[in-house]
Amino acid sequence: MKLTALLLLNFIFFAATAQENIPSGIYDFKIEAHDGSVIDLSQYKGHKILIVNVTAYDEFNRQYPQLEALSQKYTDGLVVIGMLTDDFLAPATINGQKSVAGKNYDVSFPLAEMVKVKGAEMAPIYKWLTQKKYNKVKDTEVRWDFQKYLINEKGELTAVFDPKVTASDPKLIAAIEQ
């Protein structure tokens, strides 16, 4: 009996201390940028945010120029943030060098340092984006590179776009312009 009670207390203690430390809102995130600085999402309050998991070496890399054009077109109301990842077998690091995505595709929008967008090591921001218990909207799964998450001016997840939906797709444009 004592052993059972001790095991139960031990389980409760470890379960309580093992809780994930996921910020309650999108504006509470601070993300390491590809250039070594910090992307503080609180600076984007009042703007829409399009978070896109990106890679430099992917069959969809033609989306970089479109994402840059989108970022430039809506410069006053939308922030595009690229989250570098290699979760889909497309390495964002070659020969120990950091991805050259920003250099190759001449993007001016913020690029985050390498993150995991799926699995046990998923970055906290992707836990927030993909899990209803955090984003308060819906559960999703990152299907491939260039999946897009649209956050409105209030910091609420409003839409998720399949990787095949390009930055010039009318559905994405309509969601941004709402």
C-alpha cells in the first residue's frame, strides 16, 4: 500500500514538473533568427503573421520569390516569417554551413534558425501552431515544407494552408486581405 501511494505521488510530481512550457499566445514567442538575432513576435502585434516552414533545398523552393513578393506587397499589414527546417529530408545545412536560403533567394523577411516542425523535438512555436490546446482553434499536422499558418492582427490562428498552396494563390491572398 505504501509503495503504491509512493509511486502515485512520484507520478504526480513528475507529471506536474514535466509540463511543457508553451507560451499562451503567439506574441509571447521569441525565436532565434538565422542571422543570430532574436525574432520577438510581440513586435508584430496589430499585424498579420504568415509563418512558413522553409528549406533551401526542396522541390518547392520556387516559393521563396513568391513569399518575398507577398512580404513586399503587404509590408504595412503582414509579416512573413520563414522557419528553416530539415524535417522532410531536405537538409538546410550542407558541409557544416548554414542554409543559404536568404542569400540564394534574396529574401528580406525574417528567417528563423533551424527548428523541428514535427516529432518529439518539435519547436514550441510549432506545438502552439499545430495543437488546439495551445492555439484554441484546431489540431493540424505539418505535411511538408512550405506549409503556411496565418495569424490575424489579434494573434489568433485563422488559417492553415497546404504546402502546395503558393504565396500567390487566391485563397491565401483572400485570407490575408480579410
